[in-house]
Amino acid sequence: MLSQLNSPPLYLICGLIILFVAIVCVCFLVRAYRAGKKAGMDPAVLKRAIISSATFSVLPSVGILLGVIALSGSLGTPWPWLRLSVIGALHYETQVAEAAAEQVGIGRLSASTMTPEAFVTIALLMSICIMWGMVLSVLFNKSYLKKIRRRGGDAKKGPEKGGFGDMAVTAMFTGLVSVYFGSYIGGFVSGRGRFTFEGDFTPILVCLASAAVMSVFTWLSAKKGLKWLEGFSIAGSMLIGMLTAVLF
Amino acid sequence: MEERKAFLARYETNTHRLGRICTAVALLLLVGAPFLIGRVIGAQPDMMAVLRGYLAVGLVWTVSSVAEFLIYTPMLGAGGGYLAFITGNLINMKIPCAMNARDIAGTKAGTTENDIVSTLSIATSSLVTIGVLALGVLLMVPLQPLLTSPTLSPAFDNVVPALFGAFGYQYFRKNPKLAALPLALMTVLFVCVPSLTAQTSVLILPAGAITIGLAYRMYRKGRKDQKGKNSV
């Protein structure tokens, strides 16, 4: 079965879809860059945003590659490659694939029990379960953004200035980071029984190491005038944070 | 100035048109792919099993998708929003990436400039992922033992904590008063109900709502103080 799932036609189908999405990304990238320049934004700032995003994305992408490797043993390589290059999310794919395998009656996700019918059913289920973000985007992105901006008071001020909307986004992200921090602390304190302090301490350690390195980057950038470091600060902090997990 | 405003408005309208078309095509390709693959390997999906599976696991993810759309669209703006939902990996990559680019460029959410920076960031990030994954698939045989080695596995298990450590420093430092309450609440919640760690993403919405509520109070207070100063 695995040889069928790793056959050239499957690579071709999945590869062409990935190519389509890559072209869409290039198209949006070029349009946005040109629009930024035309709108009078500093090209150096735009380039810094691009470089920073590129360096930042390398390490998480390697993490996502591990998801492809993990799923390739049961679903072949092309399908996980497609799912995790496009639309999919690392934490989602494995969970849904496992649950879908149960529903199609092959028990657990495994190459030895996989049949062609089970595979296409699992593949369709994986696509349907996570497509709603795209559906909502097509239907409501425009009207939702319009509504949010009106509520944030930005529309009245014109497109260049932010109002409470900007603060709300910062607040939302602060809330999001708090959830993850809280889960790491909760995992350590009560992960192996409430208040036993025997849970996994590594995520907290990694967080602290990464934050400490980030503080050094911020200091170098703000106080020592090394502005160019901003583009590498997140990637550098993550790298040291992840290394801490290996060392301890 | 008027010309610039008109250009930005035109850019936004065209972004929505392009975004809708590209998302619809991508959606069609992704849902159509299993049927096409089925023709190649000689089987078609069992629609009853799909329905059963959707009711069993899909509903949770549908709710999660709706929440993601409501939370992340205002953060990403038009172009970034369409791209992020096509390319996925929002929480572990696209959202932090766009927020980082926003901080670097110093743009404000809700502005077209922020949409531009967010689009640049997410498009770049997606292209890097596509490149890394394509390279990884090409070099799967030599890379697999290295990447899955027990020595390196703790590093890749902790990508998200490393990411949020760096961001936590930036955001908590900017406004510790705003961060203190949600952080304390979430910590208490996870300590008292440890099973919730399996549903972290569900708690983002209430935590975000609490933090936005706090931010609004601070915003109102700031404006009142400012008015008071101006009247003096």
C-alpha cells in the first residue's frame, strides 16, 4: 500500500497543488511590496520585515517537517507533504488522521492496515474538518474587517491611523501568550497530579531561556544601535531556547 | 494625499477580490485532491464514514476554525488573512510571524500599511515552509535519522515554548499591567484543572476577551486623563 501512496502520480498531484499555493504567495508578496513602496513606506523597513519573517520561519518549518516524517510512515509522503505545506497545522493533522482511521474501521493509523478506500476517506475527512477557516474567509473576511475597523474607530480616522483596534490586537496576542505560559506552569505544577510539582519543567525552562536571549537582542538593538539584529532576534532566541531543551 | 488614499483603498478592494478567488480555487483543489488520488489508486471515499468521522471529530475543529477566523482575521488584515487560512500553521507560525513583522515595521492594526506588512510576512513565511518541506521531502532518506534522533527530539518538541518565550518577553515588557491578570488567571486555571492543557486553543478566546476588556478600560482611562490635561 505504501508504494501506491508514494507513487509518482501522487507526488505530481500534491506537488502541483503546492506549486499553485507557492505562486499565490509570490503574487501576494510582489503586490504587497509594490503597494508598500507606492504608498510611501520605507523599502528598508519592508525588506527588514521580509528578512525577519524568513529567518523566523526556518526553525518552525523544520518542526513541521517532522510532522511530515511522522505521518509518512502510514499515509505515504506526498499527502502529509501537501497537508503540512498548505492549510494544515502540525497539531491538527496527526490528531484528525488518527481519529479518522478509527472511524473508517482500520483501528489505528498504520501502513499495515491501510487500504486505498481507507486512505482516500481519511484524506477527505482531513480536508473537510479544517476547511472552515477558508470558507469563512471567502464569505466574510471583507465584511468582518469592515465591521471591526468601524468598531475600532479606525475608519473615521482614515486608513493610516490605528485607534483602539491596534490596542485590541496587542491585547488579544498578550492573552494568547498568557494561555500558553499558563499551560506550561500548570503542566509542571499539576501535570502529574495536582500540586505535585513533578510535571514537565522543560517548556518553562525553554520559555525563560528564549525570553532571556530576546532581552539581550532587544538591548543590543535599542541601546547599541544594532537595528539590523531585529530581523534575527526571534529566530536566534528560539534557537537558544530549543538548545536549552537539548542540554537539560 | 488624496491620491495615496485612493490608491490604498483600491489596493484593499483588489486584495479582497484576489484573496477570494485564490482561496476558493485552493479550497476546490484541496477537497478535490482525495477524489483525484482515489482515481489513481482505484478507490473512492466512503461518504458515510466521512459523515460519521465528521460528526465525531470534525465538529470540534469546525468550532475551532470559527474561533480562529474571528480571532486572527483582525490581527492579519485582508491579504494576510486570506493567505494564512490557505497556508495553515497559524498559531505556531503565521500569527507570531505577522506580529513580529508588525513590531519591526511599527504599523498599527486596522491600517492598510499593516495589511501590507502582514501580507509580506505571511507570504514569505509560507514560501520558506514550502521550500523547507520540499527540500526535506527530497532529502527524506538522509535527513530522517538526524531529525528524529533522541538527542534532537527535545528541541523540536519545544518549538512553541521557544517561540512564546521570545514573544512573551516582548509583549509582557511592553505592558506588564495588561499581561498580569490574564497570566495569573490562566496559570490558576491550568494548575487547578490540568486536563485543560489538552485544549489550550479553546481558552485563547476567553483569555483574549478578558485582555481586550482590560485594554479597553486602560484605553478609556488614558483618553479621560488626556482630556483632563487638555482642558487644564
